[in-house]
Amino acid sequence: MSPFDLHAHSTISDGTLTPALLVARAVARGLDVLALTDHDDTAGVEEAQRAAAGTALRVLPGVEISVTWESRTVHIVGLNVDVENAALVAGLAGIRAGRDARARRIAESFARANIHGALEGAKRHVTSERLISRTHFARFLIERGHARSMQDAFKRYMRAGRPGHVEHAWAALGDAVSWIHAAGGQAVIAHPARYGLTATRMRRLLGEFRDLRGDAIEVFSPSHTLAEAEDSARCARVFGLLASTGSDFHDPDESPLDLGALPPLPLGLAPVWSRW
Ligand code: AMP
Ligand code: MN
Ligand code: MN
Ligand code: MN
């Protein structure tokens, strides 16, 4: 167990617990610090902080920003952000606005593969009118018997060459980092090993991120094997980045890691919280 969990989702994006229930779970599991990092929205932070008042838990205002970098989707977590910062608020609203049209295109792609009613089906799983994600489509696919699990849904669908895959342009990397910094936060590359980058591309991403004054990289994540976590730790040392850790929790049954179910960071790394 780690007393810090710096990556978690609520019903404000594609998690299934409300911010208050997520906080109750973090309190019950004895966490000291939980960052609420919903995709492209900070609307859950106030409820989460209210729920943590009077407990030993500190809730950090966070967000996970969807970015397109060299034609690939990369996620940048912002920690300790001022959720009222105008640049951040406008940037996130712009990203969310693109999600509705994308969802329609995803549904059209499913229809061409003879999977009908996907948009309506996904919308039944949506928990915030502000955001629809592929996770909601995945839950629809499982419900209809097109996939056995979340992992299976993403293995069979919604990736390059598969039904439900569409191209989409998210925010630019430099914009995401600058919104986070404008809001006084720290920018973290989420689950770096998940992007399937070659070593050369990974070095390019980390170099660009460092030149943009990006702050940290996630070392532990359910998307990482132990070897990948060690690799991320090495990248943190080589590029002089701080280290972060997070369960990427979405749901008690779906998620491979529960809140705080993370090993201690390897020695020799400066944790992102050393700057708080
Ligand atoms: P979106 O931002 O709409 O593209 O949805 C991305 C979300 O899908 C991620 O945040 C995860 O919650 C989920 N996801 C993507 N790939 C996988 C996977 N292989 N297994 C489980 N969940 C996944
Ligand atoms: Mn998600
Ligand atoms: Mn992510
Ligand atoms: Mn996440």
C-alpha cells in the first residue's frame, strides 16, 4: 500500500463511483492523499474535497488531459491545479466539446461492423452529461456480449484496424502542459509504457516534455508490468523528472488495482510530492 494515490476517476468521467464515494473508499483504505484526476474535467473536485473534510484524507485537485502527440494519444495528468484557472477551464471545455462528435463517429464505425445502437447503448452508461468516453462504449459491448471484460473490449474494438476505431485530434502537448502550469499545477506523463512507443520515440516524448518544463512521470500504474515500471523509473532519472504513482482506479470490479494498492517508489527517485 502507498499512502499516496495520484490517479483516480469518478462518475465525472469514466469511473463508476461518485467523487464522494471514491473519497469514502480512499478514507476506508487509509490513504493520506488522493488526487482526483478525471478525464478532461475537474467538476468533481469540489464534491471530493467536501467529502474529505474532517477526515485524515487530503484530496488534491487534478485532471487527466487527453493529448495528441505525433498522431498518438497520450495522457497528461495535472496535479494540484487551480480548477478555476481560465486557461485550464477553457482548454478542458474545448477537449470535451470534441468528444460528442467523436462518439457519433465511433457509433457509425460500429454500425458498419453490424453492431447497432452503440451510441444509445454507450449513453446509458454515461454518468456526466459533460463527457462520453470509449469506456462507456466498452461497458455497452460487455453488456451486449461482444466482449467478456474491459480488457477484452479494448483488445477487440476501438483501436487501429478494429471496429469502433476513429481518428481524433485531442489537445497539443504544449497546450496541456501550459494550462496545467497556468493553473499552478504539476504536469505528469501518465502510464508512459501504455503508448507502445519505440525507445527512440519515448526519448523524443520525454525530451519534449522536459523542454516544456513538464514535471513528472508515472512509475507505477496498472498499465505497467514490473519491468515497465523499472523502465519508467530509469527514464525519470535520465530526464531529471519527478516520479508519480497512481492506481488509475475506475471501478471496484473492473479495475486491476484498488485505491492505494501500489508499491513504494524505487529508491533514488524524487517523488512528485517532495515539492509540495
Ligand atoms: P477515451 O478517453 O474516450 O479514448 O477513453 C480512454 C479510456 O478507455 C481510458 O481512460 C481507460 O479508462 C479506457 N481504456 C483504454 N484502453 C484500455 C484497456 N486496454 N483496458 C481497459 N481500459 C482501457
Ligand atoms: Mn479512463
Ligand atoms: Mn489514461
Ligand atoms: Mn486514468
